Amino acid sequence: MDWMYEGLDRVMKNRFRLPPKSLRFVASKVAIDGLIFGPLDLFVFFSYMGFSTGKTAAQVKEDVKRDFIPAFVLEGAIWPAVQMANFRFVPVRYQLLYVNIFCLLDSAFLSWVEQQKDAPWKQWFTSFFTLEEQESQS
């Protein structure tokens, strides 16, 4: 993962010519992290959790469908602030250590989300997509 932060830093500096620690530099890194790596991380986490407990591919797919959106929305409220501080104030060589501290907390949170099964608060998130599907079929 260290290569990811260093590579992202080089791309922002060299390709996009953004001054390090500037608002555009930090915001671009946060956006890339949240839009590319965030969903990938959630998909891998929930898939691994399902397969490691002996679930079938169909069961894992249903679990990912149930858990992905609520986790993505809730994490979307937390991770940008964590990463803004990371990319703005933490030297690149320590960014992985900083983010891993929060990853430990995030893993505990995602485990809790996964254990909530069909909790009413999760159904609230997915109800928006159910309404859209019903309206498009009408």
C-alpha cells in the first residue's frame, strides 16, 4: 500500500502539476481514494468475510448487496476527513501508518455492519434503491 500513496503523490505532482499540500492536491487525492479505493475495499472486505465463514458465492453476493450501500454511505461521512488530514499534514512516508490506525477502527466498524444482517437502519438505505427500481418498472 505504501507504493499507492507514493504513486498517487507523484501523479498529483508530476502529471497534474498540483503544488503539494494545496487544496486541489489534497482534494484530488481524497476524491481518488474515496471513489476508486473505497468501493474496492468494501467489496473485498465483505466478500472475504462471507467466503471465510463458508458461505456460497450466491450468499456472499446477497450479503454484499445488503451491506455495501449502507457501509459506503457511512464511510463516506468519515474517510474524507481522515484522508484530508492524512494527505495535508502527514508526510508521505508515514501516511500508510496513519491510515492503518484508522483501518483497524474501520475493520471493527465493517464487522459490526456485517453482523447487523437485515437491521432496520440498513433497510432504510436500500429502500431508496427499491423505490427507484419500482418507479422505473412502472
